[in-house]
Amino acid sequence: MNFIFNNPTNLFFGSGKINLVGQECKNFGSKALIVTGANSTKKSGLLQKVQDLLAKDGVASVVFDNIPQNPTTDAVMEAAKVARDNVCEMVIGLGGGSSLDASKAIAFMAKHEGHVSDYILAKRTSNGTCLPVIAIPTTCGTGSEADCFAVLNDNATNDKRTLRQFITLPKLSIVDPDLMKTMPQSVLRSVMFDAFCHNVEGYISRNASAVSEMFSLKGVELLVHNMPKLLENPNDNEAWDAVCLASTFGGFSLQSAGCIAVHGIEHPVSGLRNVIHGKGLAAVICAVLEKTLDVCPERFATLSKIMGGKDEHDFIAQVEKIKKSLDLDIKLRDLGVLESDLEWLANNAMQVSKALLSNNPKTFTQEEILEMYKKAF
């Protein structure tokens, strides 16, 4: 039992908490850059509501809404310039994981010179400054409101890499389940599976600790019991609370333990083919975890029991059952991946996903990773 746990994010959780955004954000300054996607927060009226609440408490806002579903380094650099040009004093990520991840990198680059890729690749070192990040998720899957990671696609190479800077950890996160209720069913199913993966992977990670395990196991339990309720009744407020809390617990787990090879093998897929992240995870998870079972069977047995199984031997069957319940019983070919991509994906995973692969309890060769892609294809 040897670990470090530090997560100073100020978390506001619960229905109606969005109404506190103005009075809380004014503590960080009088001008905010709001980072969001192109459509959903506008159509729902949430973007305007947040701007009005900010203005009520004397916080002016500028909007950057050019964040794609897999955020890019180019978008980050463009938005960071907007933040500097408008002398913004904080960055508010409003939306799904893409907006939240991008907001962290934007807040970082608003205070740094060069290109964000230079810091991801450790060609430059941080000067220790960053604009305050306020995270307001509108999907219950990312967990980005509780960790310091910003996963970005490199426009030049299609590599999907992570900016890991502790100073980008949100100063304030507002998790209001009411903001999630406009999600289409297809998006909800995908993001819930992402949250499920975060918690499962955090528990299996080499870096799991007594603290991170509490978040991971409770997160899995909350999701298993409440995902079906939410799909059956979209007006079940208790289920919304539980699923949103499980997503945030996944973020706490990631901040401490980190993801493993499931995310490590999915990232090249969404980097190359712009695949929806949750769907990519669903395509690869079983191919990866069945190769890890024999290293830590007791952990898989614990997870299986929470999911309704008996022991490690039916863990994969329980995951498959969850995938089917979410309409995510899919293969890589269904997501636009070509068979000719598989060699590139395996090589890219070995080069780009080293940190995630090193978290995995079992070490894989490139040949083994290629076999996993083939099975997932």
C-alpha cells in the first residue's frame, strides 16, 4: 500500500447546480472563454443560459465553438489565441469530453509559448502557469471534470496523445444531471460505456490504490444498476444522479490510477478514423481484457460479481451483456476501420499509447496488439 492521491478540484454536484456558475466564476475574474461544440449547447439553450448567468454576476464571455468530437491540436492553438487576444481570465469547458479536454489544453496554452504538441512530446517544459479551468460536463461519460488529462488528435500525424499537466486540473467542476437530459439515446449509450471503461480500467490498472479502488468499484456498481433504469425511463432522476456520479468517480480514478490498454488500443482508432470514442472502446474491450484475465484473476472476479457474474471466468460474458444492452455489440469494421489499417494501428499503439499500455497488468508485444485488433475487426 504505497500511493499518492491529490485531487483539489472543487466539485459542485446535483440538480440545479448550474445556477451557481456566475457567482462561483466571478472569483476567477471578469472575463471567460467558453469552449463548446458547434451545436448541442446552442440548440438546448444551455450556452445562452450560462452566458446570462455569468453576465448577471459581472463576468463577460467569449465563445469558441469549433471543437470537433475528437479535439485537435489545431483547434486548441486557435482557441488559445482567442483567449489571449480577448484577455480572458478563465476557460469554461461546456459540453462533452471533447470540450472539457480541449478547455484544459487551451487554458494551458493561453499561458505558454510554442505549440501544444511540444509540451505533449516533452520538447518544452511548463512555466507553471495556466488559466483557471471550470468544467461543466453535458455528458455522463468523460470524467474529465475530475482529472487533468487533455486527450488531443494531432492534425499533422493522426496521433492521439495526451497533455498531462497537473495545473490544468479544473479549479471548479459543476456536475448537474439536468444538463445531461438533452442527449440523444445513441450518445447516452456511448458515453455511459466510456464511464464504465474508466472505472473498470482504473480498478485493473497497475497504479490502482486503496483510494482509487473505492471510486472504481462504486462507479461500476452505480453504472451496472442504473444504466438499464435510465434506458428504460429517461425521466428517472435518481438514475441520472447515479450515472453522473459514476462518471465523475471514473475521473477521480483516472487521475490517480490511469486507464490501461483498452483506452491505449482505442486511441489510435479514433485518432485515425475519427471514431466516436465510446463505440471504439466497445469494439476493442473484450479482445484486450481477455488477454489480461490470467494476470490478476481476483480483480476480474470482483468486477464480475458486481456485474452479476460468478467469477473471473464469466467476466467477458458480463461485459458482452452490457454491450448488447447498450446497442454497442459492434466491430471495428462497423466504425469505418479498414483491414489495411490494422498494421498501422498496432504500430501507432506501441509508439503513442506507451503510458496506457504500461498501466496494463500484462505487457503486450506489437504482434499481440495486432492480434487484438484483428479479433476486434
